[in-house]
Amino acid sequence: MNTSKNKVQLVGNIGMPPEIKDFQNGRKVARFTIATHEWYRNAAGENVQNTYWFIIVAWNKMADYARGLHKGLEIAVDGKLVSRNYIDKKGEKRTITEVVASELLILENKAKERDTE
């Protein structure tokens, strides 16, 4: 087993296009969301779908790769969970958990497939 104790693997669809920020020191960061889905049958025999949203953060080379991503694209993400605190505009302390991507892989481009049919 991998020695990493903080590893996340997700497959989902991009919910918003990546927002890319370039810093003066040459570093870059991309932030976007992906939705993952799970389906199950409840006690009444009905099919139920749960959707979970994740914030993805990609740095430097991964941020460059993220420039080509768009809403609806199915991707796989390998990374780690990172929680951080910040003070919101109302002065309240907030905690956010993000997935910091170490790898991004495009799996399927449903929007482009529909356009070519």
C-alpha cells in the first residue's frame, strides 16, 4: 500500500470552469469544483442519487493543465485533503476543506461528444 496516509481519488464532472490565478513569482493556482455521484435503492425500492461537491485546487503544472478543462468534463483527480481557516467578510472564522490535486486526468468529454453527433 502507498505510504501516503492522506490520499484522495475522485472521479466526477466539473461543475464550474477553473479560475486560474497567476502570481508575480511565477506560481499559479487553479480552483474548480467537481461533482461525484452515487446511486442506491432505498427501502421503498426507489432509485436514489446522492451528489457530493468537492473543491479542487491545482498548483503550477497542474494549474496549466486545468486551463483546458471546462464545465461538464469528466475527470479523475488524485490528491490530498487540506483544511484551512479564514475569516469571512462578516468577521466570522470559517473552515474549508479542499482537495489539492497531484494528478488530473480527462476521462470523457460529454459536451464535445454531443456537439459532434
